[in-house]
Amino acid sequence: MFAAVVRSGSFSKAAEILNVSQPAISKGVRDFELQVGCRLLNRSPKGVVPTPEGLALSQRAEALFAIERAAEDELSAVRGLHNGSLRIGASTTIATYIIPRYLGAFHRAYPGVDLHLISANTRDIAEQMVAQDIDIGLVEGPVDDKNLIAEPWLTDVMKLIAAPDHAFSAEAGPIDPRQLENEVLIVREPGSGSREVVTQALAARGIEPLRTLEIGSTAAIKQVVAAGLGIAIVSAVTVKDQVQLGRLKVLDLRDMTIERTLWQLKLPGRVAMPSARAFEKMLLDRSAFPAERLNQAASA
């Protein structure tokens, strides 16, 4: 109960996670504080934060939970690839547009393994990998975490998109990147890998849009751009459906190519279970899943 409160920052959210009543959570944590002999949480109307003692204890708790999960994984390993589970964490674009074909192939090869896909932004996936809440971690943006190793997986091309009736769509050639400064640029939330890549690429050219609109999913961004509210720079693989429907147009930027590396996160010292090793082998199988398919949407 204490760990759930620290993770969520709220007694009510912890109660939802554990499927118990909030009074039960409050009493349980209060009894736990009496047991250890010190206050572990600072409570306020804005939420709950751990005291220095609580922070130290929560870190130990997470380590214990990780050991427990490792033991469960080892038991699954003994049973091999006939059953057990595989937890895959992927940042939003990967989870929505890239990883489903891998999941389908893995399920056909190992139907007894239960697959769990967690979709979140890059920062959250990194945190879950460190906590060993997931077995495979795939992200879109750079990860600065000394606890993790990031290995290149695929290369993805980012493309400028606009509505068919936008002024950019009527231009004969590539768009001058400086023109972006006078447009509403629609971006993902902080912590998103695609936002980091786009921001860095524009900053390197000294380009700073006068207005931005923050939206928490690429799917929603596409809809807003199609409605004419602004422009965006997104992964080419995400727009094929809307381009085919004639609701979006993919445009080139003059003398500017924005590419990003998609990364697989690994935790040093962690022994991969058979299911994770089998899935990783699929991820690296370029003959079955050629990387160039990612960029076909740009010319669709």
C-alpha cells in the first residue's frame, strides 16, 4: 500500500490501483508508519510526497518487488516458451503503428505466451524498464538514464504534414523551413520522443515557431491538422491512412531531413527470459521485417 501511494502520489489513486477502499489505504499506511516508527509521507491538499525516510524505504521496496518479479520470470523460464508471459513497453508511435506486426508474428510462433503491451511516452517506458515492470522496452527519443543501455533498433523519418487546403499544400516545391515560424506547430506532450526530436532539429536551424499547440497523441494531432488548425512534423509511418483518404498531405522541407533512431532499452545485468530473447530476435530480423517499410508512407 505504501509503495502504491508513493508511485501514484495519491491515496485515492493507490486505492484504485489496488482495488481497495481509500480508508483502507490510509489506515494501512498509518499502521505501517507506526510499525517502522517514523513518518513516511507528507500529506497535503495537493497530494502526497515521501519524507526522506519514506523515499529511502520506497527505493528499497521497489528493489524487493524487482527481485520478486525476477523470481517469477525464472519460474516462467523453466517452463520455456510454451506458456508464461511477455511484457512489452513501447512509446506511443511504436506501440500504435510499428509493433503490432511483431506481436502477431510472435503470437503465431508462440501461442502459449501471454502478451502484454504497455503504451506510454519515452520517459515513462524508461522508468518502467528500470523498475523491471516490462521485459522489452522500445522508445522513440533519446534516453538519458545511467541505469539503462539504449541500443539502436530502426531509423524513422519525420515528415511535415498539412491539410490539403493549407497554403503549404499548394506550393510546387519543398517548404522553406523558415516558413514554419509563422504557423501553429502542433506538438506532443513533454517527455515524448517525437517532440524531443522535432524540437532539437528546428532549434539546430534557429527556427522557433511563434505558436505551438500541445496534444497528447499522434492520432489526435493528425485529426487536428486535417481540420486545418495547424501543421505538424510526425513519423511518416503514422500518416499513411490519412494520406490515402486525402485528409492529409505529406510535404518535404527544403534542404532539411529529420530522422530519428528508434531505440531498444536494456537493463545491465538483467538476464533476459526465453520469451524476451525470442521477441528480441524478431525485432532484429531484417529479412522478415525490413526497416525500409517504415518510410513507405511518405510516398503513399
